[in-house]
Amino acid sequence: MGGINISGIGVKLLEDRKSISYPLILLFLIIAAFLMDNLVFGPRVGGLSGNYIYPSLMWLLLFAFTFYLPGVKNAGSLRSKRLVRWLALLCVFIGLLFIMVQGFMGGFGQSPYDHSLVGITINILTLGSSLLAVEFTRSWLLNRFFAKRPRLGIPVVALFYMIYSLPLNKLTNLHGAKAMTEFLGTNIFPGLVQNLLATLLAFLGGPIPAVIYRGSMLAVERLSPVLPQSNWAITTLLGTLAPIIGMILVYQIYNEEAGHTRASHQGGSMFSPFFTSIACILIIWFCVGVFSYSPRVIVSGSMVPVMNIGDIVVVHKIPGSQARLGDIVMFQIGSMKVTHRIVRVEGEAGQRYFTTKGDANSNPEGDLLYEKNVLGKVVMVIPQLGKLTLLLRGS
């Protein structure tokens, strides 16, 4: 009676080094591991087994599977692998430096992670197994598909692993614009550029440099007894900027050492989108008032000629105790925000109230403005830049 020779099929598959079956199987296993980790082990199994033991075994099996795949060669030469590993350590140093800056800006606080011997051991095993699985599969997929197309491959693979690393429990529990903005700032932006840097390291030097970089940063986060406690905006800015600086240095130093004469030109074109992204982040933060400064469009002529309809004013959020006679301040009247000048100050410190008036108005406001109701002070006027906004609003 005839039968199917399973072992023979397996040997034939392994001999076919260019078979599309390998990447398809690997992608399936990566996605399955992500879903199991986020939807099954922790939420449904729970406990020590569901949160630590089963996920660790799963990651180790995925890591081991990569050794059965046909070997792929990374873009860097054997001679340059040592350089790329040193560059990975340089990126770690930059990341640590920015963590220190973040701490000095917002202060340090006690780490929320368990630092007992058992807790440290569990963290090392769990994070170590997932780190090895992620970085070895990242390097294999990148150098298998995009060895000759890094400009396409590095962003695509980085985006895939950024999505792969998102915490589904947080993503599914977001409510409101503020929560979404903070999630974008603390997870999406830093996660994407960190994955871009890890993918660049994997492209040039294989999985080990990426393991050095991400492993060191994870170790600092999980094993340090104190961590920065700054607000989300500072966390996003510094957490995004550090990997970008690392990418620029890695790209430039590697190309110079490799003798690529067009390194500086290529570097500029490769990293210009990242600088554009940072600029967009800063503009968005400015518009929503993250830095205590926010823009407002003038819609009335009560402050002519200082401020005209269609001008944009930059308002600095200040406590009312800092408002002075002659300042142009913003305050609320009903559903409107009004910007008028303080023409009289009465009362004592802590109990002051102001009389306000539009420069173009004949009479001051009838209602007094208490200092606690001051929203901010106008610090800059940008002529006519807000007219497009008024047109879009139909004003």
C-alpha cells in the first residue's frame, strides 16, 4: 500500500532555498504568536503560566524555528559586523543620555516593575525570549526580501514590527481625542523610529546589533529602580529624537567606513522624512497647546489696529497672578474666548480683578475679570495667517 513520504517532502522543501513557503510560514507564525500573546495567554489563561511561562516557550520555539530556515546574508560585510555592533552600543549610549535628560526635565520616580530576584529573573526570561524571536525573524525577513531594496524594505519591516509590538489592550480601550493623542505620542511615534533603527542595524549587521540595541534599552526600562516621570509630550519628543540621531550616526559612520562616497547625500534623502515627521509632531503639539503656547484666530475687530480679523495670536498659558496692567489676555465669555486688554487692576494679591477693554471699543467690558479666570496672555500676533481658517469655517 502506497503512502506519502512526509520526511522526503520536508527535505525537499529545505533544499529549495528560494521557496516562498519559508517567509509565508514565518509570517504566519509571527502573527499567530502576536495574537496568542495578546488575546489568549494573558487574558484567558492568566497567572504565572499565561503571562510568563507559555509566552516565553512560544517565543523560544519561534526563535529556534529561524535556525531551520535557509541562511540569509545581511548587507554588511563580515569585516563591518564588528563596527555595526559598536554603533549599536553608541545608539544605546544616546538613548541613555536622552533618558537622563528626560529625568532632569520631569524628575525621576520609582519604577513600577518588580525588582525582586524572582521578578528580575522572570523579566529577563520573558523579555529575552521575545527579543531573540523578534530580532532574528526581523533580520531574516528583511535580508530575505529586501537585500537589494533597503529604502523600501527598512520602512516596511519597521512598520510591521511596530504594529506587531502595539499593546492591544491599550489600543482597544482608548476613549477620546486626548487618550488617542497620548497613545500616538507614547507608543506610535517612538515605537516606529525605534523599530526603524533596529531594522537598519539588522540590515547592516544581522540580528545581533539589533539585539544589543533593543535589549539594552529594554533592560534599562525593566531593571532600573528609578525611571523618568516627565509628561507624555516630553517622553514622545525625546523618545523619538534619540533613535533618529542614532540612525543618522549609524548611516553616516557606516558609509564613511565602507567608503561610500555618496553617503552624505544619500543620508540626507533617507532621513529627511524623519525630520519632517518631527516637525509635524511639534506643529501638532503647538496647535493643541502642549507647550503652554497655542494659536488662536481673531474673528472680530474689537482689538483693531493691534489685531485684525484673520490674524493669528499666540497665547501663552499663565496663571492670572502674572497678568499685569496693559497685557492683552484671553478669557471666557459664555462659549467664546475673548482677547482684550487689561485697562484697570483692583483688589489685592490673590483676590485681584481686572477691567478689560477692546482697543477699538468705546467702553470697557461691563463684567469684571477675576484673575483665576485668565486663560493666557497674548505674546505674538501673526498678520492674516488665519484667513484660510475663517474661509474653511464659512466666516
